[in-house]
Amino acid sequence: MNNCNQLFYLALALLVIILAMLAMFFNYNLKLDRRTLKLEKKNGHEQDQINLLKQQIKQLEEKLQRYEQNK
């Protein structure tokens, strides 16, 4: 009977440890997801700026071509 009690408490302790580890794992995943979303948002903003600069370069190239043709 004493052996059964020891096994029960050992199983209970292992269950508590496993639950704690799962909680830490899910917390880590949630932080990772938030960081990923933040980086994707930042990347989207930077891509918008790159696209705007490309558009401005294209407009300046067109103005330069018109200027050279009118010489």
C-alpha cells in the first residue's frame, strides 16, 4: 500500500511539472506570435516606403527624360 501512495504522488508531481512546462511553452509561443505580427507590420510599413521611393524615382527619371528631349 505504501508503494501505491508513492507512485501516486510521483505521478501527481510529474503531472504538475508537465502542466507547468506546457504553460511555459504556450506563453513562449504567444510571445513569438506577437513578435512576428509586430515585425510583419513593420515590414509592411517599410515596404510601403520603398514603393513610394520607387515611384518618386520613376517620376524623376521621366522628368529628366522630358528635360533632355526638350534641349
